[in-house]
Amino acid sequence: MSQKRPQTTVILAMTADGKIADFQRNPSRFGSQADKAHLEEQLSLMDGVLFGAETLRAYGTTLSITNSLLLENRRQKYKPLQPVQLVVSGSGKIDPNIRFFSQSIPRWLITTIEGANTWSKKCHQGFEKLVISNVDQGRKIDLQDIFERLYQLELSKLAILGGGNLIASLLEANLIDNLWLTICPLLFGGVTSPTPVEGVGFLSHQAKPLQLLTVKQIEQEIFLHYRL
């Protein structure tokens, strides 16, 4: 891993057939309380939480840390109580009225010049910082450049929460280091049901190899920790 970018960990839950939502792409909350506690614990170790605008539109909120022990641990390490919530949107088209903007969390927008202009015309508040991609390619974001700048802004550990297109782009750019997968005892099926990694896909000889680090079972769910 380059010393000039944050260490990244994808954290997500999926069904036993590898789906993260049903075929209508409805917001999925099928993980158990144990999975939610696991997610909150992992987020408490992070400086920032990165997710795409599509994920934000689907849920309207983000998960904040509420566990008192986790909050105290961050306090003892002189970290802000909540990690920075980083929304990735090349277009900047985000509804400023969703509940996300009333949550007590720090919020940054990762976007393009075009996206920054779109957001600024709509709302001058909501995000404490706009991190604008230096590459002028319309709505395309230079992720390598953005990650180097996030590291310079003292975000050394990032959680990645989706969606599938963002994760695919990060994989293609070799910007993912770890993967936490919760396997939930459900089957969704459906050729249009989204999976953890969307995008164009990789040919078999381009597949990203994983090293299994830990396996843990809590009741009916399996928690898998991989390193890329």
C-alpha cells in the first residue's frame, strides 16, 4: 500500500447468494443487531466513512457511533467522536433536505468542478468541506488524486460502505486493502439485484485475489475478514 493514501476497508452485508439489495434496489436492512454492532465497531476505528451518492439516496442517513464505550475509546485517542462522512458524487446532485444533513456528524463532499458548482447553486451549507477532483473530465473523479489528498487531510483510515459501482472503481484503481463481509441467511435472487462489486467487471485472469484472515459465526451470520 502506498504511504500517501489512507488504508481502506470495505464493510458490507450480503445475502448468501451475494446480493446487497433486492431486484427493485430497495434499501436493505437485513443484517442482524450483531451485524449492526460489528459495523459500528469497525466504523469507530476509522477517520472517515466513504460511500456513493446512490447509497445516500437509498437510505437518506448514515450510521453514527452511539455505543458509549466506542465513543469513549475515540475520546481517549483524541479522535473526533464521529468519523468524517465522505459522500462521493461527480454530479453534486444531492437532496439537501434528507435527514443526513441534520445528523450530528462531520460531512465532506468528494466531487468534480461541475458537481461542486451544482451543489453550491443548490445549497451553500450541509458539507463542511468540498474535496474537488483536480482532473477536469466532466463528472469523472480522479480517485487516486482524491485519496492522496484525504491522506494529507489526516484521514489515514477509511471505511468504504458502497455502492457496488464505487467499490468497483476503487478495486480497479487498487485502492482497497481489506474487506469485511457479513453473510446473512437469505436468498434474494434476480439478475438485476445489485452485488457488492458492480461496474463492468473483471475477466478471470484479472480477478482480485483475497487472503482470508478471520472467520467468525454469530448465530446465523458469518463474518469474513479478507485482505486484498
